[in-house]
Amino acid sequence: MSKLTDWSFRNKAAVILIVIMALAMGVVSYLRLPMEFLPAANNPQITVTAIGPGYDAKAMEGQVTDKLEEALMFAKGKTVMFSSSGTGYAQVNLNFDAKTDMKEAKLEVERAVAQLPLPQGVMPPFVTHYNTSMIPIAWITLTFDGELSEQQKDEKLKQFQTELQKTEGAGVITTMGQSALAIHLTPLTDKLAELNIPLQSLMGILQGRGISASIGEREIDGAAGNMTVYDEVTSLETLRGLPVAPGIKLSDVAKVEFAKEQESISRMNGKDAILFTVSKASDANAVTVGKGINETVERVKTDIPGIEPSVILSTSDSVVSSVNSMLREVLLGALFATIVILLFMRNFRATIVTIVSIPLSLGITLYLLQLSGVSLNIITLGGVAVAVGRLVDDSIVVIENIYRRLQKEPFSLTVIKDATKEVAGAITASTLVTVAVFLPMGLLRGTLQAFLLPFALTVAYSLLASLLVALTVVPLLSGLLLKGTKEKPHEGSPRISAFIRWNLKHKAVALTIAVVLFAGSIGAYIAMPKGALDSSSAENVTATLAFPSDTPRETVLEAGKELEAYIMADKSVKWVLLDSGNSADMAKQGAVSSPTQVNYTIDLKPDVDADLFIANVKAQSEHYPDASLTVNAIDLMMGGGSSTINIDITGEDTARLDETAQSLIAALNKVDGVLKVQSNQEEKKPVYAFKVDPAKAAGQDVAMQLQSLLNPLPVGSIRVEGVNTPVMLQPAANPGTEAALKNLTIMTENGPQPVSSVTELSRTEEPSLYYHKDGKTYVRVTAEAEPSKLSIVGADINKAVNELKLPEGVKLSVGGASADQMSDFADLGVTALISIGLVYLIMVLAFKTLRAPLAIMFSLPLAAIGAVIGLLISGITPDFTAMFGALMLIGIVVTNAIVLIDRVKQNETSMPIREALIEAATTRMRPIVMTAVATICAMLPLLFGSHESGSIVSQSLAIVVIGGLTAATLLTIVIVPCIYELLFFRASRKERRVAQQSLAPQSAQ
């Protein structure tokens, strides 16, 4: 590495040009880098969703889910298949291995699904594959002027949708709460019976109407002309006047009126609204598309009169805000690092030399990110924010050594070059060690790798760039700016020297204290509950109010509006969006839910404590004893702050599955910290089955007649005000009791008869939700845990599961938030072990010995002491980001020890080991403290600032890094010399004996 320094002095003009180019490339790259909220992460999962209005869960399972599973069972690359069947919907999720080409997999699934014959009334299934680029970038509400007719509203709605779709880069646009205009024919059963007109006459009311037919060409009045016949019903009055029988009009036997038909309900701040969710195309820039959507909305306000569109939430704005927020924290970190250097060096020119490394390193980093195809997002900027304090470390060590040498020796370029070469090995090793910590992130699995790899690349690029700057630009600038520097020589503190000498003589005291502190910190960490990601600063919250499946729809919506009013009355709420029901548009995105469920999306005002708000909303559950109320913070990266733990019960015998589920629920209810336990088998819905007597009637005839009696039927369409409007025949019967069901009249061979004369009616209680894994039924028990005690509750649940006596053939598997947390922690644990191995290997290569690097490695447990103390003092619950901070400490902490031991090795050529340790600790105290304080101060904005949802750079990460680095810095000077001398105790003892023997004759004289 010293050759780089020599080269920079031989090519000063080239270095200056490279510096200018690096800064320019950094600016250009910053302007060109696509701004995204999160890195591109391709989820290896495909979702198939089918909607069947009116079908119960059992029917959807047998007639839809089973067929889908059979068709997809042998999809190429599939690892596991899960499915759920509920009232009116079926959904199949296929997981694929990481090597699968997901575009090919989606095409294969689409071909397989397209060939399936599904029951009448079930919509064609929708196939969806997700990645982070599909995160919606805008939510838009649309309202209409009250003077518009329904036909005009429908026309303007289509115009608005078209304008949105024209926006450059716009991808999928889904609609919620949209109502379609229809004409309802409600039979007047008394009039039909009185006039002896069959219901079938109403079904054919539009048959043969609304045609346009050519009847040939004839010469008329001497000219050839074409002849056509057309018949068009264009108004409600015309439809009412159509004949049903001689002398009898449609209006005589049926009520004819306009009506709205809604698949789903959407409300914004208590008012009915249509909600548009806009996603961007996979290759589009989120910020550019977001601006385009905003411009489109503003333009159509004047271009399409009578509508009032409004963008209620734009993630493109969040992207800009997140990037600017992170950039601000980076600049604040750089400012704090500058102040620290100035205070220690007390020389403005030396500070300028050091600080140059920050913009230069960032410029090179941005250029390399652009070359790597990495976007500018909160993850990559988080990497810069974390690394900014470390960017000046190498430069601090170099400039401090140069400055110290110049205080003792006359200024010359040779002194500068020699001073740089003295520390080149140490800073190269320490930088490579820090970079090596992040290399194993490439070995992580799936989405975790997709998020952490850009972070690792950002840190690696910035640190390698800072090393290059420290070895080339810093010595060159020192030669230019430090010429003529006259300062008082810096001497190490005699007190520090005396303390280190005493410490080396009494190693047992220092090592015992260190062991006790380390053991105590490990015990404290184990006893700490590990929580889900901190959601106190979240800006968005989701809530779900779920009723039993047999609850009437009107009751569900009434309760939903009541809770909506409570949420709206809270002063911390900016807006609340309510939605309920399933729609074809939402099914395209794989979003289906129970029709007896109401969902809320809540936007909170800035600086609101989301945890407090969530607790207040959860407290409302006492007003809805029959419903389940869940409230969670939204986290775009981690899928929300969910603390739900799933236990899946698998086996062949369904009776044993139910028995095991009941035993498990009873066991989990006893676990402290479990808020609620339920299973999908608990929720039942009555199913009424007509068993047809084959000797008296044909099942198909009975089914068709009952379907026409009990369900709306399309009978055609008419064109009203230029818009095709469907005409729906409403149910002729509305039985409210089991007796009324039995007395429904159908046509049989013996004429009109009650349906009970040819069928036997039975009532059963069936589950409203069925789960399959790889085609086999399983029962899912869900336990909602206290979020702050997730790890403890998860461990207790695992213990309860293990103690449960299972029937033969039944197995249990724990999943959900607790398992995900343990999996993430385990992945980071493996990554940490690999990182430690790489760190040790690099140091062995640098020092060419096994023992010296081993002494350096003892700085790692010292960091654990500070990290745990920091968490205890702050009261922050350790989460995934805290663990990530611990991983980062591996690379940061050993840097100080490397700088110390490198000086020891240099000293050993002319000093005994103990004297070498004392001199090194005294001399390197200043650069070690400077680099540590600079890194800590650079992270202060992360500690006290706000953090974007989805970011792995959080307060808990900052606490772990600051606490660990503080403790490691203080204890490295004390403990590492003791360990080092112990590892070389024979040589050190021999040197001390020789020194004593040589001193003995002198003292005798």
C-alpha cells in the first residue's frame, strides 16, 4: 500500500485531476441514481386468487382450491404450496427456490390455471407475483358532484382511469369502492300469482330485443340501398312498458328501478369514496412516476369537470423525504466528526486535510453504486449514514501520525511519506476487516439478502474509497497545507503510561473485572425480551375488525363505521381509510379477506406516538365482544409490526387435528404474555344442504330453480344515455327461517310443489376457513403475543408445544413472528461467525502470526458489554436492527485494537514487549479516541433523529454501536495489552528477567 503513497507524490497533477473527477462523478451519479423507497427484492412466491360470490368455504375448497392445487402440484421449482379457502374466495401461494426464473414460473402457472374448468359464478383466477417495485406509489380518492347522473359518473370515472394509466411509468391501477349502475327487476310475487304469470316470463323479458340485423339489399325508388332492423331499449320507462303477457306490462308484475351494485365498500374520513391504488412499472423511477401522477391529478381537475380527485398518500413523496432525511443525517454526522477532529488536533489546516476524505469517499461510493445498478434508497443511504464516522478514521490515523512526526522533526516530504507508511499496514488491515464483516451478507437467504446486500456494498465501497483517499490524497494535501507548521510536540500522558504499567503488573484485576462485566452483560441480554421492530415512530397503522362468518353484513358495516368514528375523533389521526369486501381488482393483487371483516388504514400526524395510539384503539375491543380487533404499525420492509405466532397442526385424521387444536388452545391460554388464541376451526358458519331424492327430481333442475329463486340473475342489458346498463332479476324469495326454506315452491313433474317434497333439508356447522399444505388439510392456531415480549412468549409457546402429548400421526410446527424473528437472528448469528473468521484470517495475513490477532479478537466481547449496557440504560428492546448493529461492531471495534497492536509490533524491533505495549498505548491513545469519538458523534443524528419505516438504520442500532464502541475503546487500552502479554508471556518474562539482571550490577555499583 505504501507504493500508492509514493505514486501520488510522483503524480500530483494526476491526483488533483482524479479528485476533481471523483467529485464531479459523485454529483452526476447522485443526480442520475434512481430514487426508490427500498432496494429491488424479487419475492420467490406466486399467488393465485379466485373469487366465487355466494360459495361457502367448503364448496370453495372442494370445487376450486382442490382443482388449483392439483393443476399446480408439479410446478417447476416449487418448494412448498399453501392454500386457504374462505367464504367466497380461494387462494393458493406457491413458494419457489431462489434459483427459479420467476417470469417463467408465472407463465407456467398462468397456463395451468387457464385450462381449469371452474364452477359457474367463480371468476377466472388471478395470478400475481410480487417484488418491492410493485409497492404502490400513490393512493388517490375520487368524489363526484352531486348533480351528475349515475351514467355520467361512470363515464367520467372511465376517463379518469384512462388519464391515470397514460402517466409515464404507471403500472397496475386497482380500484376499491367502485359501484356499477344496474337496473333491478324485483318480482311482485303476489301480482305474479294473481295474474298466473310464471317467473320465467320475467327472465326472458329482453330476449330478442336490443338487436341490429341486416335484412338485405334492394332497389328502392331507383337506387340500391341496404336494409337493417334494430331494436333498442333506451330508457327505464320503455323497459317498464314491455309486455310480459297480453295486456300485462312489466311494471304490473315487477318493480323496475336503478340501483348501485358494489363488490366492496371504501370510505375516506367517514364518506363514501372510490380509492385508486397506483403502482409503478418495474423499470420506472418511483419519484418520476409519483410526480407524473400528481401532475395528472391536477390537470384532470380542470379537464374533466364534475370530479374531485385527491392524492391522499404518495410514497414517491416519502422516498424524497426519506432520502433527504438520511442525507441530512449524513451531513450532520460529517459536521460532528469535523468538530471532533478540530478539538483534538487544534489545527484548522490538519482538520481540512482529514475532512476531505468524506466528500471524496462519498463521490466515489455514489459512482460505484451507479455502476452496480443499486438505487438510492433508505437502505443504501443508511449504509452511508453508518459509515460516515468511519470514513475519517483512516485519514485521522494518517494525519495524526504525520502531525505528531512534524511536531518532532523538520518538515519534509520524506517525513510525511514515512509517517504514512508507518500506519499504512494498520489502516489497510482495519479497513479490510470492516469490509470483510459485510461480505457474508451475500450468503443470506432470499429477501433478507436483497435488503442487506445493497447496505453491505455501500459500506464496503465507502470504506475502500476512504482507505484509498487516506493513502494518497491525505499525505499529498499534508505536504501542501502543513508546510511551515509549528506546534508544541504532543507527548503521551505520563499518567496513562503509569496506569498501563500498573495494569500489566496486575493483570488478574483487570481481566477479572472484564470477565465479570462480560458474563453479566450476556446474562442481561439473555434475560431481555426481544421485541418486534420498534413502531413508536411509525406514521401509518392498520386495524382489522373481524366478525364471525355468520354475522349479517349490515351488522358488520354498522360496527365498522362506529369504530371509524372513534378513530376519526382522535386528534393524532390525519385520515382514516375504511374498506370491506372483496373485488376483482383487489383479487388481482392477491388481496382477499373475509366478507365479515372491516379493514382500516390510518395515517398519523407527525411526532405522534404510534404505540400509544395502537394501545388506545385496541382498548376499544371491549365494545365489540363478538369481534376480533387487531392493530399493527405498517412497516413496508418487514410487513408490519405483527406479533402473531402461528402453530400449524398437520396429519391425516381431521378428528385428531381438531382434538389437538383444542388441547393446544387450552395450553396456550395459560402462557403469560399471550393476548388471544384462536384457530381457523373455531369459526363456524351454518350450511343448509338440500339432498334431492333421485326418484322424485333431478338435482340439476332443483339447483337451477333454487338459484334463480334465491340469487340475482342477469337477464340482459339496455343502453341508457349511451352506456350499457345490466338488467338484473332480483330474488323472488327471501326466506328468513329454516321452515321458509323448506316451503320454497319449485316446478316438479306434479306441478308446483314445496321443495321439501323432493328434497331433505339438513343444517350443519362448517368451518369458514380451510388451510392446506401441499394439498393436505391442516389446522392453524394463532396466538397474539405482547410485542415487547415476543422472544419470551415465543420461547414459552415452544415449551408448551413440546410438552403437549400428540395423537399418533399428528405434528406441530411453530411459525409466524416469533419463528421469523428467530430465523432472522439465526441468519445474522451465522453471518457473525463467518465474519469473525474472515476478520481473524485477514489479521493473520497482515501480522503473519496467530497470537497477535488473537489478542485483537478479545476486543469483541468488550464491545458486547457496552452494547448491552446501552440497551439497558435506554430501555430499548433488542430487535433485528440491534442485532445488525452488533454485527457491524465486529468490524468497527477491532480497528482500534489493530492500530494499537500494529504500533506494538513496530516497537518490538527496539523495545521489550512490556515497554512496547506501554509506548503503543500511550502514543496511539489520541488517534484511537479520536476515531472512536468521531464515529460515535457521526451516529448521534441516528440516535436522536427520526427513522423511516422499513429502515434497518434505527435507534436501537445506533445505541448498540455507540455503547459497544464506547466500552471497547475504553477497555481496549486496558485489556488488549494484558491479553497480548499473556499470549507472549514467556518472551515477555524472559525480557523482564534480562532487564532486571542488567540493572542488578548497576544498582550494586
